[in-house]
Amino acid sequence: MMLPRPEQLLPHMANALQRHLQEHQIQEPRFVGIRSGGVWVAQALLDALNLEQPLGILDVSFYRDDFTQKGLNPLVQPSELPFEVEGQHLVLVDDVLMTGRTIRAALNELFDYGRPASVTLVCLLDLDSRELPIQPDVVGATLNLSPEQRVKLQGPAPLALELKTLALQ
């Protein structure tokens, strides 16, 4: 399977995001990337949109509902939100949307900081294998992978997608 190249997806995503924000009359959105791939994609979108603003960074490790099964990532870092969440229009960015559990964790964490006016979800890839009813507002590409396949974003620059095959038990 040939994976799309991020540099081909990002201009399309930037245009789609700009349209979405205009249609919803959102001025001055605040960007929040989910560590680490979502941060890289969010920064690339800010660059593509010629926006210079602080980027919020979420590390959702403590908010995941599966960390007792998978263990805690040893590289957990604190989240950094250099702006108020309360009443803001947020653009939440992740690299790969698969089950929806990372996005659920991110929303839980964001609401601990305040009640945003809206949250727009942007994902580089949608693997269309949801366990929760979460849909991106803007997506670079949708892929259908076999159960043993995963996609990993490499970065921060240049961004590249890597297809991995897991050993099924």
C-alpha cells in the first residue's frame, strides 16, 4: 500500500480548515496539537496558513482509558496551553485518528482547563476504525488498513508516514 505524503495533504487540509472556519464564522482560533505527531501537524498547518500564534500542546497520557492496560508512556510530559481555553474556538489537531480514544482523552483534558466555545477536529489521517463516535471536521486522507497494520508519523521535519505491521496473537 502506498501511503500519501504529508506535504501533499497539508495544503488541502489548510484550505479545508480555512473554509470550515469561515463557514462557522470562527475568528482567531487557538491551535492545540496532541503530542507528538499532532503538534507537528498543527505547526505545519499554522505555517501553511501564515498564522503566528502560540501553539497549545496536550499530552493526554493520564487521560487515556487504556493506560492501565498499556502502561504509561515513559516520555510523558506536561501539557502546555499558553492561552485561556474558556470561551475560545479551538482547533484540535492529531496525526492519526483510529479508535477515537486519544481524541476523547484530549477533550476530557481540555475541559479540565475550561469550556471552549467550540472544538474543530483536524487529523492528517483517518484510519476509519472507530470505537467511539468521533469524526474529524478536516482530514487529509482516509485509509482502510488490515487489522494488523498501523501508520506512524515520523517528524518533526520532514514529516513522513510509515506503515507498520503488528504481529497478531
